[in-house]
Amino acid sequence: MLRYVLQRLVQLPLPLFAVTLAVFIILHISGDPVDLLLGMEATQEQRTALREKLGLDAPLPVQYGRFLFNAVQGDFGRSLRFKQSAMGIVLDRLPDTLLLASTALILATIIGIVVGAVAAQRRGSPLDLALTSGSILGQSMPSFWIGIMLIILFSVRLRILPSSGNGSWQHLVLPATTLALFILPQIMLLTRSAMLDVMQDNYITVARAKGLGNRAVVYRHALKNAIHPVVTYIGLQLGILLGGAIITESVFSWPGVGLLMVQSIYNRDTPVVEAAVVLMAIAIVLSNLLADVTNAILDPRIRTT
């Protein structure tokens, strides 16, 4: 197992390097932060002085080299807007994003696996048709639309839940539900599909022939072996949820990394955007590693591939 984990760790630097390079290039060709900081009325001397102060007067390869050297040490510079450490600002917002993403992931995982297993047990029944159709419909609805509909229903009309901000569990309900509905349909469909494949295997027939009850066959044998694709998908979504939370945080004004990133892009606060994107990239890469390791623990045959 240790060798397997080390092999996966060796592969981590390359995608992180690619992410930092792409983010650096996109941010530097999208606009000049000096224009935003000084305004159009600034003189050329003021622009030149500020560009030298920020290190923007050097060629792009030199700027990237400086950025990469400092980023490896965890230094992404100071925020142009807040005048503080860029990574420090992102880390201050990270707990709120982790709370939102983890709550949504737990809700989606529990409900999706249970509903998927139930649908597989009752294949072809009206219940299966209703659950499958609902999941397909859920996949077609964008998260921002779901969020707006939940706000209209529960905040505007029923007035039982707040529509924005944080501070209590009530503030978490709507954004967590919106984010959970983003991945719940796929978890349900994956579970159902995997369960249907496993239920046709010979060992399931043998288990039934031994007189095991339906619940024992489904949850002790079938679900255990059908969970691998679901675990992989959940591991991938764990990191993607941190990035996908951008839309949800914007809709509900949830003060996390996603909302901070959107605001920083509008303000061309390059250090904060770079720090946030790199942090999310690390989260995605580590979540992929976690999914691989979990699958390797559940199925030792994976370690040999």
C-alpha cells in the first residue's frame, strides 16, 4: 500500500505545475491591474513606478519564475485590494467553503447511495422509474437556477430560511442543498448501475441459494462490491465541489473562497486569484489521490495496476 501511495504522490507536481502556468498566463493577458489601481487619469510616470513596484515590468517568463519560486514556499504576494498576504486571506475564507462542500457531499452521498440501492432493488418498478427520471431531471438543472428557485420558495414566499450570509445552521441549509443537488443525481445513477451489474454475478446467486435475506445480500455483498465507481466519483467531486461552490457562494453570498475568487477577478487582484486557484487545484489532486487509495483499500487488486 505504501508503494502504491508513493507512486501516486510522485505524479502530483506535474498537474500542479500545469495549473500554475495556465492561471498565470490567463491572468496576465486578461488585463493590467495597474489600470484598475490607478485609474485612467494616472500619468505614465505613476503607471511605470507602480508597475516596477509590483514587478510587472519584467518579461513574463521572469515574472513566472519569481511567482513559481515564491509559490513553492507558500508566498503568493500581497493582495492588491486588501494589502495583506494573499494566501492568508484565502485560508481565512477556506473554513466556510469546507463547511459548505463537506455538508453538501455528506448529504449527496448518503441520499444518493441509499436511493440508488433502492432503485436497483426495484428495477423496472414505478418507484425505480420515478427515481431514475428524477435523477436525470436533476442533472439537467443548473445549480444557479436551483439556488434561485430555493430562495424564491423558502426565503421570499415561505420566509423560513435566510437567503444569504452565514452565522447559523439556517444559513447553511439552502446553499448546502443546492450544492448537494449538483452531484446527488450522478451518485444515485452510478450506484443503481453498479448494483444492477453486481446483482447478476454468480456469488450473489450463491448467497441467495444459501438462504441469506434480501437485505443481507444487497447491503453486505452487492453494495460493498458496487461501491468502487461511486467512491471514485465522490473523490473527484470532493475537490470539484470546492471549485463548483463558486456559483453557489455567489448566489447565496456565502463568504467562502469561491465568492472571494469572483470578487478578486472583478478587481483584478491577481495574487488572491492565483492563491485561490492553486489551493483548489491542490484540493482536487489530493481528493483524487484519496479516491485512489480508498479504492485500493476496498479492492487490493487495484494496487497491482
